[in-house]
Amino acid sequence: MSQRVSQLFLTLFGAVTVISIASLSGCGGESTGDHEIQRVASPDGRVEAVLTREDTWAFDPYNYRVFVVPRGTKPEAGDHYFMASYCEDLAVHWSEDKRLQVEYRKAQIKEFSNCAYPLWKAQGDYRVELRLKPLEDRALTSSDGGTRNRDALKSRP
């Protein structure tokens, strides 16, 4: 009986060790932080659009986020208005003072809000409209609901 208990203990100890090593080496998909890849001031100079890429560990895709922040400030976690992965040719630009376009060739969009209030703490009426602008009019699904091109979202820049 004691040999069986010892064997069970060793098995459990081994499993815990493997899980611990895997989590420490990053196999759990944790973030390594956002890296700013584009910052563009609005035409009136009051706010900035910030595009970031969150590098993740292991096999997870990059997460791209768009923030609208008061000029010269850093984006705060969770205050993004757009989040996507599997992006290709993603960029932001201002078409007017308070209108921001998020352009992309390919993207798996996870979150999007078309209205931002980046100055609500200081000047509550300043509102920015966000618009999505695909660079190509290309459907990812067929008319019967199936996937047209399964590899379309698998590219990782």
C-alpha cells in the first residue's frame, strides 16, 4: 500500500512540476505588454490615436488595440476602443478633427466601439467617432455561411 501511495505522490508531484514550468515559460498565453506602434495627433491637436500591439507568449496571436487619449498621455489598460488579432495592414488616421478611421486589410475584430470620450475627465463634451475601413471589400464567409478562405485569418505579421 505504501508503494502505491509513493507512486501516486510522485505522479502528482511530477504533474505539478510540469504545469509550473509551463506557466513560467509562458505557455499560458500571458501578455508581455503593449508596444506602441503608431501615434497620430488629431487635426486640432487635442487628442491622439494610439495603436498598440500586445505581444503574447506561445502560440497566441498578437492583439492590436486602438486608444484615443489626451495629447501626450499614455493609454491605460482596458480603455481601448478597438481590439483585433490576425491583422494585416492595420493603421489609424484622422479624416477630420473628431473622426478617426481604423483601416485594415485583414483583421479578426474582437471589440469595437464607434464613440470615444477621451477628455471626459477635463472637458466632457469632446467626442471622437471611430469608423472601420476595410481596404478591400472581401467577405470571409460564403453566401451559405461557410468559411471562404480558412487561411485568411491565420497570417501573423
